[in-house]
Amino acid sequence: MTSAKYPAWIRPSSDEISKWQKWFAVACNNRGWELVEQPHRTPAEVHEMLHAAHASAWHWTRVGTALNEARANMLLGMAHALASEGPLGLRYAMSAFNYFNDHEAPDWEQAFAHADSRGGCARGR
């Protein structure tokens, strides 16, 4: 369904859409990290963690920068590794790792990218 089927007074502006995209990117990112940081997750929480991570990444591809996408890949790497999907987790973690090695980044992000790729490797076996 295209937005052209709706009258102009119903359709949000592109600025409004961008604001909502950013809001959802941040909200999904925060929820994803909340679930990653829990010491234990139920199967439903693992499912939610993966959905939140992917939703955040999708929204960041629409309104974010390359840095936002690299951070989203860090979350995806950790979420997939914790969901026992090591090879996929490693793929996302390595993407983030490569970004942070190729760009200027604070020490904490460099350290986190190393830890994230290590976690993906350990669970990828």
C-alpha cells in the first residue's frame, strides 16, 4: 500500500517520518540492550531481544549514520550470540569490529567491538 492512497492531510511529512524512525531506532536499541544485559532470558525474551535488535538496525538504516549502523551491528552480534546463533552473531560483530577499526572511535567502543567479536567467536563454534 502506498501513501498516495491517503489524502495529503493524513500523510505524515518526511520530517515527521524521520522523527518517528529515529524514535523507534532508539527505543528498539534500548530494549535490545536491556535484554542483552539480563543475566538470564526466557525463550520469549530471546525472541524479543532479536526482534528489537533487528528493528533498531532497520530503522537506523533509514535515518542513521554509518556509526549508528555499526552500533546496531554490535547489538545484533551480541543478541545473536546470546541466542546461540554464533555464526550469524559473528557476522554482525565482525562488521561492527571492522567499522570501528577503520574509523576514529572512542576507546570504549573499540573495546566493546573486540568483546562483541570475541563473544560471537566463542558461540560460533
